[in-house]
Amino acid sequence: MQLTRYCLTPRTPFLFVFFLLFGSVVWAQSGNGNVKTNAPRRISFAEAQKLLGGETEGNLTNQPNKFTRTRLRDGRVLELFYPLTLRASGKRRAATAPGYGMLYESESVLSETSRPRHALEDLIPDGRFFVANVPMLVARLEKRLGGKLDYSRGSLRRLDSLIASYHSSHTTAQTEPQFFQQVTAYYGEVLRRSLNAEWKVRDEKVTATRTHAEPNLIANLNGRAKELRPWSSVLTALANEDVRGVRLSKVFEEDLAAAQ
């Protein structure tokens, strides 16, 4: 999995910016189903306009009647997304997306919210701790399932059923870290045993000053070391809305084929 970074420039299509920023905020707030401390607050367009009374709108970023970012006198930062009219095209009718505001407690909070993040930052904060606790995480998964697991390919179908049940009451953006870690631990162990691999933590570079410890697998296949990311496959099954419903038992076969 590659870490995707989004760079917004004055030439970036405004519709893309509008939905990208909104989606990023939703994801940041809902990694474990709870709003994070100091998370930005979404407010109505009318409320945002009231906050701009007496302020110099757009003193940080100004795209008139599209998007402005303003540092308020009290130190907070307000991003204002103006209503967006989508023109009719073909069979599509004209529509209007309502404007809204995003309120940050400070510029430092804005910077923290918008910085590049690793996909595992909230789900597996410490890869080394995760690897050391794989047996305990598998035991907790077995308790969740109400029975022992035998590390066979067939046992992954039980995970497919568990994930389907989980998705019936959670969106893909509400993946709980504990659940993700338990499923990843077991899936990784099935893959590790099938390939006679071993867990290996890699410090993946996120920014010039930040790295994140990934719990990966290293398999020696035909004299060559092959690195696999079991967490990436589980992330696809649990948190990728585009392939919602994908079965881990199927992904497993794909991972084996790719490794060999």
C-alpha cells in the first residue's frame, strides 16, 4: 500500500477540493468511531459567516466565493466552503452543494490535521508492540468468535462471516483499532505459517521527520526475500468502501500467488 499525499493548489479543481477535504475530516474524526480531542468542528455556512463578522476573511487563503481560510482574532482558524452549484450535464440535473465551515482551535491543530498520515497511524500505532502481542490478539479474536481457530485457509471463512456481521453495524470509516488488530494478527499468522515467514517491523518513512512502524512479514522464497503486508489486505477488507464485502479468504489466495 502506498501512502497517498494530497497537495492542494490554486489550480486544483474546486469540486475535488470540496469533497476531498470533507472526506478527510470525516475519516480523521471517525477512525475508531469517536471524535478526537481537538478535532475540527463542522459548522453551518450561516454560523461560519457570523464568526467572520469584523474579521478579514481570507487572511490565510482566499479564493473568493469558493474557499477561504481565515485566522480569527482569538487564534482559531476558520475554513469556509461556499455553496457549490453543479451544472446540468446530459441527464444529470443541476444541483447545489450547501456551503459549510470547518473550525480549528488553532493553526497548529490545522497543521496536525492536514499533515500526511500513515494508514495505520490510528489502527496500529506501534508495530513492534503489535508483533509482540500477536498471540494475545489471536486469543481475543477466538473469544470474540466463541471457539478455537486452527490457522487453516478454511478458517478464514469464519473471518469473512465476522467481517460481514461487523459491516452490518459499522461503516468502513468506523473500523475499531482493537477489531482491526485482532483480525490482522490472525490473518497474518495464517499467511506466515503458509509461507514459513516471520514477522518483521519496518520503519516506513511518512515525512522527512516521521516514520511509522509497519508489522510486515518476510518470506524466503526460492532464495529471495519477499516482504508482505498482511495489514494492507485486512485494511482493504475492513475499511475500503470501494470493495466493501471483499472476502479475506479470497484476498489470501491473491496474497499467496503474489508472494510466489
